[in-house]
Amino acid sequence: MPRILGVDVPKQKRIDIALTYLYGIGRYNVIQILKDANIPPEKRAKDLSEDEISRIANTLQKSTVKAEGDLRRDISQNIKRLMEIGSYRGYRHKKGLPVRGQRTRTNARTRKGPKKSGALIVKKEAAAPKKA
């Protein structure tokens, strides 16, 4: 399995599809990267030589596109900044609620997690005075 930017790309897939497994890299970026590295997009990932893998890695590092760790770090820093300044979006991130205006009365289970069963209020029967 070829390893690019710390990610194992699937070896059976064509390289133009396999590179989309990298976080932040889409089809358009893959075409540009392969063109710069002079690698045909039809080639399978398992057929790449070490030289070709290193050319892809170098092209990715030189490009202005952020991918994998850098992109993840930037996104987490942006979210942390929103939380620190106390913005509405930061508050929603803190609470684990939808950030972009979606309704929460129904749905929103992806952000809110599984339903929490409400505390069941068990009403005790009125204690009747015992007759002797």
C-alpha cells in the first residue's frame, strides 16, 4: 500500500481515485497534482514506483492546497477561536448543537447524539393512612 502524507492509499484503485482518500484533496486537485508530477491518472496505486510516490508527495507539499494534518489543525484552531471569542457559532460548537441554523426541535440527531431518555417521574401513590 503506498503511503502518502501519512495515509495508506488503497492499492487496487486508480491513483486519481486513491489520492482522494487524503483529507482535503478532491478530484480537481488530484488532476492538477498528477499533471505536475507527470503521472498518468489511469495507473493503479500498486503499480507506482518509489520515485513516483515521492514525486506525488513533493508536489503535494509544494502546492498551495492544504491537506491532512495542516488542514485538520487549521479547522480545529478556527473552531477554538470561535469558542474563545464567545460568538454564537462558538457557543453552538461548545454545546454540540447544529451550527448553521438547522432546526433542533426534531432531527439534529447527528450533532446531538442518541436520544437521552428523559428522567421518568414515578408518582408514588398517595400514601393512604393505614387502618388498624
